[in-house]
Amino acid sequence: MTLSSRLQPETRSAYPYFKSIGTRWSDNDAYGHVNNVVYYSWFDTVVNAWLIEVGALDPMRSAVLGLVVDTQCSYFAPLSFPEPVVAGLRVGHVGRSSVRYELALFPADPSQRCAARGHFVHVYVDRATRRPTPLPDTLVSLLETLTHVTAS
């Protein structure tokens, strides 16, 4: 990957959905900032919180579930306890049975660019068989609300 092809930090205007996340003392590592594995947990939390909020996921009963098959994160600046984090979410691509969710983590100061950004790819599967299944039409409609943003 060349330097020019690396992800760059973005502003909040590139994301249509936001979720505030409180940091915890245990999120910090020995270097005094949030450990990299916590960022992935936040990505997972934001995607699933949005799905639950819009009625696209009932973790205990939904017939179709999204399973993570690919994830990535680029880090630009440290985040640390006790500063809250604001996560931005958008949809980068919708396939037949998969979705690429794109995320960014921002410090509390709204003027700041993201401290990290990355993606999660969910393949949607039948709950019983765990085999890929086409995205439900209602989910596709909801995903469209997260696809129209102005990148910064």
C-alpha cells in the first residue's frame, strides 16, 4: 500500500449516523491510550446498536444474522479514558448477502477529524443453517439511509 492510498482521517460530515460511547478505565493500555482491540469492539457495538435501533435485528429471534467476515482499522490519533468517543457509521457497499459498514471514531470535540476509521463486513446468514442468505428487502431499504453522505 502506498502512502497516497492509505486511509486519511475524515470529518463527521462523512457519516450519517452517530453513537456516543463512554470509555472505561480498563480500555486504556500500558501506554496510556485505548488499546487497539477496543476499537474493534466499538465498531461491532455501533453496527449492532444501529441494527437494533432501526428494527433490523433482534439478537435472540431474527431469522437472518450478520456475521463478521472481514474487518480493518487505521489509527490516526490516540483516544483515552476518560474522554468519551463518538462513532460514525455509514454503508460502503451492499451486496446480495453482505454489507460493508464503514466506521470512524471521533474524540468528543466536534471540530476534530476522526482518530481512527475502518470497516466491518457482515455476511448475512440463516440463523438455523448458518448459510449465506439474501439480504431481506427491509434491511436493504434501511441500509440505503446510511449510504448517501458527502465524504470529506
